[in-house]
Amino acid sequence: MPKRHPALSTALEAATLLFFTAFFLFYGLVPIFGGDGIGLVGADEPRYAQIAHEMLTRLDHSHGLEGALEACVTPILYGKPWLEKPALYYWRAMFAFREFGVHDWSARIPSASFAFVLVTLTYLHIRRFRPGGQLDAALITACCVGIIAFARGASTDMQLAAPFCIGMLGWYAWYETGSKFWLFDIYFFVGAATLAKGPVAPFMAAVILLAFISLRREWSLLRRTIWIPGILLYLAMVLPWFIAVQHRNPNFLRVFFLQHNLERFATGRYQHDQPFWFYIPITFLALTPWAVISIAALVDAVKESIAEWRARRQKDRYLGHPRAGDAFPEFLVLWAFIPIIFFSMSRSKLPGYILPALPPLTILTGDYLNRIRARGLRKSLLIVHSVMTGSIVMLVLLLPWQVVHTGPVPTRAVVAALVAGLGSALLILIVVFRFGVGRLRTATMIPLVVMLLYVFGVGPIFGVGEISSTKRNIHLFDASYSARPLANLLEQVAPPNETVAVYRVRRDAEFGVAFYRNHEVYNYEMPGGVPSQEHILIVREAYAAEILPYLGGRTYTPLFTYPAQSLVVYKVSAKPQ
């Protein structure tokens, strides 16, 4: 078969990268890619989106430069300063709201766009410094579960991870080339990561670089990395906001640094206690479906790093070894391990914390597949990878039943899921045995594409049916885990400015309703949380009888029930004068 012209091969590779990356990160998210999927979920997504919305409103009503700066400096939630996180996400969400309107999907654009830039720059970096594995490394990054999930989140996790990882790649490019152009990368992008989550970004970068420099005993790197123009760039990016927010909010340093950095790390104050080993299964799940091959790639890189370290100690570069003197595996191993170890030591643990550790693992995976292309993948490893991918397909196809808890899964649903899972596993095996490891990426992505089409497009099948008859496009996951369908129902029975209160509901429902109605929601369990005026009350059905002591004889009328989240909605009269 004649070889393609290099320019044509590059164009096809770039088109493949852009198409699949856009699909994995944006499909089901924005309207032009089948948007209006799952609404905001959890407590953080609607809360962060609401902060950006309120900041934009203040900016729109500000007067002069001083007013605009005031609106952009202090994050505001329900009219009060919210000082838990720096402002990068809020600024980017404000821009997305200004350009596209205030929607749940536009609240997620900052994360999706940062993930897109991360994948693209990963491709360009590997193509420049480790040609051959660039498409594998980039697309494995784009289609692993952790990246797909957090790229679709209105949160600060991707705002930290993407620029941090780009900065680390930039530093290693400087290490190989000596060009100051690349050294600017780490200062600029770690500065952006600092504006996303604070001092954890420069701290992790410093520990990774110090570990790498120490193991290689190249101490001059430390002196050359501490570069005055880069430091000035970092300070020019970071200090203005920190100084301005402290000037306007004298309690900022205490709230942000002491409570939400040091106390969050050292204590269980925020009720996210997890065992030390928590991030081992989380990392495995985040790398799915590539987890097994990623582990093999990591083990291979660790072995090479140890051999390289021993060779350096013996003043021997083990001449003749194909990767003699290659520091890249060692750098990626340290970069992957250090965030996992660091956050494992924290009392407070959330899955998104180890997101910066995923790209080095996916890059190792892509590089590993490129290097073993000639000799092929071990059959046992290929079989486990295929079975794992097929199992994921089965689980996703059966998700609707798990969501609505409709009893035993019908036999036809189980059979269909088994056939789809087995077909996915066989597809991978047949394609790789026939065409080689170079096609493993394509064979694995096909089931992933089908799964995303199913989750965000086709929706529930196997006769599960609709939960709500108000809108046919509200699928099961949205109805069960987002407040958007509930807010839509409220819109039909209450004007936008109608007061809403909650009792014993999940925090995601409380903050979600507040975002979708753009109005603070009262909570009966909080001091002063029972409105004196007429209002709508949302109660967990199991606790409906407990609201009587709060009402003090006021009348309340049931409006509707919301079975998807076991809620009942009442109309409560005003407090008697």
C-alpha cells in the first residue's frame, strides 16, 4: 500500500484529533453538539454558576472603572462575599454567560474549553518531543472517564488541572531545549492555576520539580528554573487579585488560606473524610477504559526510571538501550505520583483533587502503545482491556434501571446489554489481532462514542419510560440528579420572584433551584429560614410531617409531587400579622 503524503497524514491526524476531542468534550453539552443534556448536579455546580451570574449582574449594573473592578474582584453568592476559591472560574463563566446567555451548559464551557486546550497542547507537545505517540496520548486523555466527567463540570477542578498540566509540559520542554520560550509556560500557566484554586498549584509544581531535580542530581536546573522574568510574570498575574480581594474583604486571608486550604487539608471540618487509599480506586476509575493499559505503562516507566537512576549512579548510561538517558518517563512518573500521594495525606478528599495526575498517566499510556507497536500488546493485557471496556458498555446501558429503581431488570434489557458488551470486547480483539496495536485506540473509542450517544442522545431504552410528562427531552438522569426539571415545574406554578424554601432536601436541589430561578432559597433548618411571606415549600416526602412545628398554624396546600427525587411541593400562606 502506497504511503500517504506527510502533509496529508498530518491533516488527517489533526482532523481526527479535533473531531473526536470535540465529540468527547462537547457532545451533549452545547446546543450545536446535541446540547440540553443533564442539568447542573451536586451542590458545587449550581453554587459556582450562581456566583458567576451574580458577579455578571453586578458588572452590568456597575458605573465606571471602579465599579467594574469592584464587581469582578469579590465573588458574591446571594449578595454576600464567597471567599472559598479564587476567581478564575467565575471570570470565565461570566464571559461565557455574556457571550451565550446564562445556561447550565454555558456554566460548563470554562471546563470543557480548558480540557480541549489541554488535549490539543498535549498532542502538539508529544508530536514535537516524542513523535509517534501523539494521537494516542491526546485521544486517550480526551476519552478517559475522569477527563470527560470533569470537562463537563461547572467547577474549579479543570480550571486547576488543565493550566497546571500545560505548565508542567512547558517546563519539560524547556528542560530538553533550554529555550526560555518554554520556561514562560510554567510561570504563566501555574499562575492561571493559582487563580483557579490557590497555593496548591505552585506547591505541587515545586515538589514535582524538586523531586525530579534531586533524583537526577542536576542542581543547576533549580537555579535556572528560578527565573526573574518568569517570577515577575507570575506575580503580575496573581498578586493584583489577591491584594484587591483582601483590601475589600479583610477576612479573606483567614477564610481562604486558613479555613479552605490548611484546615481543609488537615481536618475533617468539611465532612469529606476518606481513607488513605481512597485515590487508588478513584484513579483507576478515572482512567477507565484505559486503566489496565495505563497501569502497564506506569509499571514499564517505573522500571525504566529505576534502571536509568541506577545507571546514573554507576556513571553508566547503559549504552545501546533504545531510551538511554531519556528523562521523560521519570518526569511523568513523579508528576503522576506526587499529587496522588499529596492529596492522600489530606483528611478532606474529593475525586477531582487528583485530576492533575491523570494527563501524565495518559501520556505514558500513549507513549507506551507507540513503543510496543512493533512487538504488539500482551494477549492477557489486551483481553483484560477488552473485557473491561465491554463491562463498561453493559453498565452504562443498564444505568436507567439503576436510576429509577424500577425493580428487577427485565431479561431483554440484560440480554441486550450483554450482547452490546460482548460485541464491544470482540470488536477490540478482532481489530487489534487483525490490524495491530495501532488500531487499539480506534477500536476502544467506538464503544465510547456509542455510550455517549446513548447517554446524551438516544436516552433511556428497554422500556424504562419517561419520569416526567412535562418535557419529553428530560431524561432519567436529569430528572433524578438535577434540579432543572423541578425548577421548570415550579415555573408553571409560581412567578420567578416567588419565594421558595426547602426542608430536608439534598443540597444539590437547594442550590440548583436557586440557580435556575436566580433567587436565594430559604432553608427551614437554618436560623431565620422560615419566610414570613407566602412561599413555595419543597420537602423530602419522608419528612413532610415534620414541617408542622415550623408553620405555626399557617395553611399549606400540596401543589405537586416530584417522584424522581421523592419530593413534595406545597404552597404555604403568609404568617398571620
